[in-house]
Amino acid sequence: MGVGVFWLLGLPLPFLLGPLAACLLAALAGMHMQDTGRLGVGMRSILGVAVGASITPELLGRLPEMALSVALLPLFVVLIGTLGYLFFRRYCGYDPATAYYCAMPGGFQDMVLFGQEAGANVRTLALVHATRVAIIVSVAPFLITGLWGVPLTNAPGAPAAEIQGDQLALMVFAGLAGWGIAKRVGLFGASILGPLILAGILSMTGFLTTRPPAEAIIAAQFFIGLGIGAQYAGVTFYELRRDVLAGAKFMMFLAALTLIFAEGVARAGLAPSLEAFLAFAPGGQAEMVVLTLVAGADLAFVVTHHLARIVLVILGAPIIARLMREHD
């Protein structure tokens, strides 16, 4: 229904934003919903393959020119984490662990998992991060069309009928095997990073020469939209007023900081302004891959920055959280 309404109204990204909006409204109406489970997680492997297929020898040659903008990410993460912690701790009254993991711009599942281990309020973490991702995914398309004039009508890939069978088989293999191996070794974001790494190897060696078909990317959009919207299932008025509103207020600060850094990168000539915005927008990996694909932006540049941000947060979050709890 959400897809149909967005399609009829001519709104951007109907297969992503339509399900998100419909599930959010259903949650607010008190309907019972489950998330998309392993199927939804597995759909993210499609996006991992799409990114991996973009890793080529030419990309490796471009890494030095990305180094300066990537070097800004530690400062970006520290500012978000420090000011966000103060906001959630002092203004919202959250306990130290919950405040810290609400502030960290990491992956949804990773922050909830780390927060749970640190004794944070898991429900609050889920609502705050779901709000962060939902607002970014919902607002970014309108910014992209309004500020940059990009219509977001680019096909996310070639039709499946135009892709050779051996290429489709390699992509399926990269997605399933990469996910399985990454999960077995305990890699964070296994459903995306495992397929990304394996598809990247196949691309670098010349075996994989194309991205997943448009139908697969659209399916991934649909399940990502469902997954974000379903996080609000069972939300109460108290949680709306306390946690969802807090997440929305925090996003105003994140938006301002993102635009400042993106403008600085663009003015320094390190990247076009659209790529700079997509690279620093603190959304989830999967969501930003989708937006980059449909915007026709430089996927390699954007994903390099998001991977660097996630790695920084994953490695630093437990250490800094422990120090904050000791000195709070």
C-alpha cells in the first residue's frame, strides 16, 4: 500500500519510502508487526554485492585522493559523540550508557548490541537510532532533488534480462557465501560486508563485471523500508514524547554538522558537493548505498567514507563508553 500511494503521488523512492511511511503509520495506529527477520537482513547482501562490484583497480588508484576527506571523519565522529552524549545525558536525562550509544553514529544493530552489553536501555536505543535513520532516509531524497536537481529516477541497475547468467550466478554466490563466511568469523555488518568483500575480490580479478540487476536493488529497498518502519511497532505515547522526539531533535544537530563538513569538503575541492553530502550523512550503510545508487553518485567514494565511519565507531565505542562511565 505504501509503495502504491507513493507511486501514484509521484513521490521519490516509492519502494523505500512507501513501506517505511506505511509501517510507521501502522505502528502509530497500534497495529502489531514483526520485522523482516533473516530475509530482511539477507536482502542487505544485495547491496554489499553492488558495492563490491564497484571495487576495481581504478578505484584503488583513487584512494590517495580520498585520504584528506576520510581524515576528517575522526573529528566528525568525535563531535557527534561528545555533543550527542551531553544532549542525551543532560537534556534528556538518559543514563550514561544509553546516552552514549544513542549519540554514536554507528550501525543500528551494532549500537543496540553494544548498548545492551553496557547495560543501556535497548528500547530507547532502538527508537532513537530508528528515528535517526528514518529521518535521514526520508529527508535526504528531497534535499537531493531540491538542492542538486537530481530527479532520483536513475535505474539502480540493468534489468535482469540483460545480464548474463554467469554474472548472476557469481553475484548470488558472492552474496550467500560472503554473508555466511563473515557471519562465521564474527564480522560486524556481516550481511553487507561479507558480500562486499567477496564481490570486491571477484571484481578486482575480473570475474565479476556488473552490478546486481535493478529488480534486486528494488527488492532490497522494499525490505529496508519495512525494516525501518517496523522498529516503531508497539511505540507508546510516552516513548514518542521522550525517545522519538529526542531522536528527532538530535537529528537537527546532525543535519547541521553534516552540511558543515560536506560544504567544507566541497569547497576544498575534495569531492563534488552531492558526493560530500552523501558521504557524511550519518545514515546506515544499506540506506546510503540505496540513495547513492538512485542518485547516480560516486558509489565508491560514498561507501569508503561510511565504512571508515562505522569502523571508527565500532572500534572506539566500547573503550570511550567505559571511560565515560568511570568519570560521569
